[in-house]
Amino acid sequence: MAKKLHVNPNRMELSRLKVRLKVAKRGHKLLKDKQDALIKAFLEKARVLKDLREMIEKELEECYRSFLLARAQTFPAMLEQALMITGSGLSLKMSQRNIMSVVVPVFEVEQGATSLNYGLGTTTGNLDVALEKFARLLPDLISLAGEEKALRLMAVEIERTRRRVNALEHVLIPSFQETIRDITMKLDEQERANLSRLMRIKEIVRSH
């Protein structure tokens, strides 16, 4: 049973409530359409993201395999010294885009040429391969992070929109409808009472 609103049962309030009910129904439809579109976009992005993550995980596994092999063939001190010096520059630019009123981040990576700034005589070729693989994979990792952040933001917006849709559908709209029904019944009763009084007055007038 919907909870009635505490308003004065008059025709002006009835007219206002009918307008508010119409606006609420229109808002409910718009929010429902937005929710459906968001869910569709979310599922499409989730499928693409799943494929991207699986591809990156395979490449990352290859990177770690090469690195573990290099670490096994290199003295720890030499390996640490080789990794202390960066071999390439990287800049990250962040912008934003709008997906169904959800503002999501977009990362753009500009990566310089990879160079090996350590002595080749104290390291193995496996380290070169591992670092080159990591360097190639880094833009994809950043892209994956951006896409996962976008997916989380879309999930939050879907939940927020769902709560609004439910509030309109199960609370606000039924309250308007119940209040309109109650006011209409009271006004009809008042009209019947007034009509009865008028008829009684006419009878009194005729009798005199």
C-alpha cells in the first residue's frame, strides 16, 4: 500500500499532483531508458575488457618468464644495478570522455625509444628481451587500467540509476496515485454532500 502525501484535499492540489505525477512518469521512463542503455554499454565494454585482460595476462606471463630466466642467470647485485637506470622516457596524458552521462578517464601514453643503459657484459640477453617486452606491454597495461576504471564508474552509475528508478516506480509514483485517488474521492463526497444540501434547500423552498 503506497503512503499518501499530506496535502490539502482541494482541486488546486489535485491539479498540482496530476502534473507532478505526469512529470514523475516521464522521468521514470527516461531513467529506465538510461539504465537499459548503460547496462548494454557496460556488458559490451566488459566483454571487450575480458579479451583485453586475457591477452595482457598472457603477455605479462611471458614477460615474467623471461625476467625469471634472466634473474637466474645474473648475479643479484648486477641485476639490481642494471635495473636502477631507466632506459626510456614515458609521458602520460589523461583526458575524459562521456559515456551515457558517465565521465570516464582516457589515458594516452607517449613512450620514447627503449635503450639499454647497462653493461651488456654483466647481463644476459634474456634480461634485454624481458625489459623490451615489459616496455611494449606498458601502454596496454595503462589502457587496461583506464578501461577498468571506466567500467567501475559505469557500474556505480547503473546502481545509482537503478535506485532512482525503483524509488520512482515503487514509492513516489504510487504515492502520487494514491493521494490523487484519495483527494478525488473526498471531492466527490463533498460534491454529493453539496448536491444533497441543495436538493434539501429546494424542497424546503417548495414547501413554503
